[in-house]
Amino acid sequence: MNLLSRYIGKTILLNTLLVVIVLVALSAVFGFIRELDDVGKGEYSLAIAAIYIVLRVPGSAYELFPSAVLLGSLLGMGALASQSELTVMRSAGISVAQIVKSVLMIGLLLMVAVVLIGEFVMPGSEIQAQGMRSAALAKRVSISEKTGYWARSDNRYINIKTVLPDISLIDVRVYEFDQAQLSSVVAAGKAVQQEDGNWLLSGVVRNDYSSGNVVITERETEVWPKLVNTELLQGLSVPVESMSASNLVRQVAYLRSNQLDSRQIELALWTKIANPVATLVMLLLSLPFVFGSQRSGGTGQKIFVGILLGIGFFLINRLFTHLGLAYGLNPATSTLIPLILFGFIAVVGVKRIT
């Protein structure tokens, strides 16, 4: 990376960082105001609310990153244009294509940053934040009182009435089938996952129908090596968008293997894949506005149009996400259409200035 690339990269990075800080700070302030409604309930204090908001900062930064990159690039490159630095660069024999190449290099670095935040920082922080909040409020995961939460594992169907913040299960029933025939029903008052991954069931009552008669067995405890996927249970209290891509891949595989609906998890997975690419697209999208302003004036006006375009991408992306769930569109399609559309606009704009 030569001196010019480092200078352009530093300019974009500093402005992007500034925009991220401002946007995340605003998001945190509004989030803290919303949390004030729950302060005083149970053990939920101002301090816990503040820690909860801080723990959610990586998630906010991840969600806002593409928009922040667009704004940061517009501000940084716009400053270079307004101070005639881009004009000097071009007068010195540096082509627009070379400047675009320098911007793309910093774009790849920003993509890596997005992946690292989304895969390693945000998931753990979000789980800790939601668990702490739920524990302070003595809040149980919301599950339908009539049907409970249903999961499937091979020939077992598991029904759970309540999930506690520490992923302990209350009022569990396991229905086991043998060649489409109900072979047994196991009821447990509580199930807790141990450190070795096994489940400890307490207050177990087994009704066995395999012999043709009903055989009832009662035990204080039973250890089961496999009961239910805990990552799915975490998804009840933590938004799937906050989970890591590797976690989402495992959930999709689990749901598909048990012939369950995986569209919502697939949509979150494709969103996770598209977000780093959206960062690069937003960076490219800023360049036509910056270089175009050199030719025809009106830097502030064109930067404002670029900002509106970034907001439009965010809104259209959300719209297609909700439409995809509502109308059963392919998750990849509903996620990639806005990205392809704005990517095409960015590429056409960059070709015009080069």
C-alpha cells in the first residue's frame, strides 16, 4: 500500500469511525430512554440498564456499519474534494481508477472488520445482555401458554412450557415414536443442561406404550445425552440477526434435518452474508457523488443526495426482508435483490467517473 492509499484509507477510516460513534451513541441514548420504563421492576436498576445498553453497542455498530461507511466516505472524500486535494492528485498524474483502487483496498479492510464484529463480538455480547436483563427482571422467555415451544429431534417431539434465562426448562414433555406409533411419553418438571452437555431431568414420569399396555415409571432424576438444541432456545430470547453465521448454519441444518421451517433462520444467515458486501457497495456508492461534485459544483447537495440514497438502501433492505417472510420468498432472493440493485447503481456510477 503506497502513501496515497494510506492517506485516502486513513481519511475514510477516521470519518467512518466518527460516524459510527455518533450513530451508536444516538442509538444508545434512545435505547436507554426506552429501558427507563422497566427500571424498578424486579432487580432491574439504572446500572443494569446502562450495562445492558453498553453490551448492545456491538450489535448497533454492526447494524449501522454499512450506512456509517457511506456517510464516512462521503464526508472524508468530500473534504478532500472541497479542499481541492483530489484535483491536485489528478493533476499529479494519478487517475480516478487508481483512487478508486485505493478506496477498494480500505473497503476490503472494513469488510473484514464487519465480519469479525458479527461473528465474534456481537453474538456473545448480545446473549450476555439479554440474559442479564431477563434475569434482573425475573423474566421468562415468552412462550405460548396453550401450546408451549415445540422442537423435534429424530423420532422425538419435545414440548417445553417455559424457558428460564439460564436456558433451564420447566414442564417438559417428550413424545417418542417408533414407526409412526407413539411408544412413550416422558414428562419432567425441570431440565437443566450440565457442563458436559448432558441434560439432567428432574421429577421424571415415563409412560411406556411399546408393550401394548401402559407401563408407568417414576424417577427423581434422569440423565439424557440429547434433548434439544440449546442454540434454538437462545434464539427465543436473542434475535436471530444477532447470532453468528456458524451458529445460524447449524440451526438451518438442524431444522432441515427435522423437516422444520427454517426460512427465518436462513433469512438471518443471508443477511449476515450480505452485510459485509453491503459495506463495500456503500463505499463504492459514495464515489460518484464525490467526483461528480468536482465537475458540476454543489458538493453539499450531492453529498446530501448520497445520504438519502444510503437511507433508501437501508429502508428497501428492511422492506424486502419483511416481504420475504410475509410472502414466502426465497431468503437469498429477498436479501440479495436490494444489494444487487444498489451494487449495479454503484458500479455504473464508478464507470462514469473513470
